[in-house]
Amino acid sequence: MRGANRIKTARARRLRRDATDAEQFLWKRLRSREIVGYKFVRQQPIGRYIVDFVCREKRLIIEVDGGQHAENAWDQTRDAWLGEHNYRVLRFYNNEIMSNIDGVLQTIVDALCTGAPPHPVFALGENRPLPASGER
């Protein structure tokens, strides 16, 4: 069993500490299961990336971006990798969050309430159920 990656953990902590105004504004609305009861965490390492917010239960990632991310090839590669690992990614621009938080939150609610993530075992192409408790 692998332990936590100290470099990624330190970077994620720094990103949480140095969050943008838009990230802080959105986080106040996402935290404490305030969005239809789903838990979000922020600046979470997933694979080789660190995502802004993620609901692990629904495998929904929310990215808060400035204008420099518009049609960015690196972001497209990142989103493709996350998609291959059964995550859905929603991207919002800073100004959209600051000026239309209700619309942003409604989009998030809609995404949480539709399109359940694939079953983890079947997503891997296996045709057997998950083991019962204690059968590992």
C-alpha cells in the first residue's frame, strides 16, 4: 500500500492556502454538504493532477479557471485523462462564479443529480460484483 505523496500533499495545501477569490467564494457554497447533501473536497490530488474541487461519490470535478485556460491544450489532455478514469469535469471562469453564482450552483446540482458514475468494477471491464465485506 502506497503512502501519501509528500510533494503533491504540500502543493495541494499551498493551493488551498492561496486560493483565488472565485475559488474561496465557490468553496463557501460547496463545503459542509450544502449542495444537495454531497460532500466536496478542494485541491485534491487525483492521479498526477490536483483538481480544484471534487465530489468523490459522484466523481464530479469542478475547475475554476481564469482566462488563460481558454482552449488550453494542457487542460484538454488533463480532462481526457480524468475522463478515462471515469470523472466528469465542469469548468467555470472566475467572472462567471463571481457574477452568476446561482447559475453555477444550478449547473453543479444538475450534474450531481444526473449521470451517475459508472460502477467501478464494470468500468474496468470485469464482469464480477464487488467482494462482500471481509472477502478481500
